[in-house]
Amino acid sequence: MKAPRLIIVALIVLFFNQVQSQKGFDHYVWDQALLLNVSEDGKVDYNGFMRDSSQLYKYFKQLSENPPQEDWTRDEKLAYWINAYNAYTIKLIIDSYPLKSIKDLEDPWGKKFFKINGEWYSLGDLEHKILRKFGDPRIHFAINCASISCPVVWNRAYTAENLQTALDQQTEKFINDPIRNTITENVVSVSKIFSWYKKDFKVNGGDVKDFINRYAAVKIENQPKKGYKDYDWNLNEEAVVTPAFVLD
């Protein structure tokens, strides 16, 4: 009888080793929902998210019951909170869909409408009390406010493994996007994100211009005209294409 007992012990040890190696959070459900319902250019199919709501609410349950732990790495924690912000923004929209803008809702960033580990949160709580305190201004190009002028929604989940590369890519994409920023030799007109969160971009002794120049294809020097673009708060949704019917 000793051999079977040794096998059982070995299996138990193996199981606990696997559990230890799987610390953190698995964002697979959210990743699949994004692939199905967000286009490559960041347009969101809110009807699609509503059709797949069972998977979406499965992810909300996972978020609620598995908050970041002390032994998680910084990137695991940051990926968790970015994904949570974006997922709950989708929830906020589909709970009142259809609508033209997130600003049609009453206090969209102050409303406490979801729980994590038994505590009520708002989107503003996640952004200002958690995400901004990481001290990484690139988070402003990873979280999305469901609006056209916001940084585009990435159609993949952020993970500890892809986070640093993804943050750089999303930041570079946003800064060099002519719809959201105009940076030429003669004109500089950038997103109001750089005004609203100006102090967040003052890192390593630099300022907003220094941060932009790290990623911009055209560097900002001493342009004669500077300003901020109007912010388009219309919903960042995928256009609904009505099929054409041909009568014989």
C-alpha cells in the first residue's frame, strides 16, 4: 500500500506547485470578448458585448472575487486594474445602451456601480485612487472612456507578460494618430488628455513636450501655433451596416 500513498503525496505536491506558479489573474475570458467585439482600429460592437453578456459577467465575477494580492508583481496588478477599468466601462455603456455618448449618463465616472472584493467602486475610483498612483502616464492611453477622442480600445487583454510592450505601443499609436493629435513642423494641436493630466506627464524631470517627443514621429520644437483639439465624446461604436436588398 506504500506505493499508491507515495503517488497520492506526489500528486498533491504537484498540484500545490502548479497553484503557486499560477498566481496572478487569468484574463482569458476578457481577451476573447475583446477579440470578438472590438475591431483592429478600436471600434466597439456594443451589441456584440450584449449578445456575449454571459461571458462578460463571468469575467466581472472573476474580477470581483480575485482582487490583486500582495505577492502579485507590479505588472500583474497594473494589468488587472487596466482591464477592470475597460471592462466596467463596457458594462456602464451596455447597461444603458443605446446611447450617443457616455456623457448622456448621470455622473458616469462617480457612480459606484460594481464591487471588487465586497467593496463598491466607480470608474473614477479606479482611475484616480488606483491607476494614477502607479506613476506611469502611459496608463492614460490604455484605459478608454468609450468616446471617439479617447485612446482606442486595444482588442486584447493586458497581461503581466505583454504590459510594457503594449503600453508603449498604445502610447505611440495615440500620439501619432492624426485624428487625436496634430503634430507637424508648423502646427501642434494635441489631445486635451495632455492638459487634464499635465502633472502625470512630468516624469524624470521632463514635461508634456518631453513625454510626447519620446513617441512622436515629428518632434515638437518651437512651433508658432499650439493648442488642444476639441474632444469628441460621441460613442466609439462600430457603425451598423444595413444590408442592401435587391428586388428582382
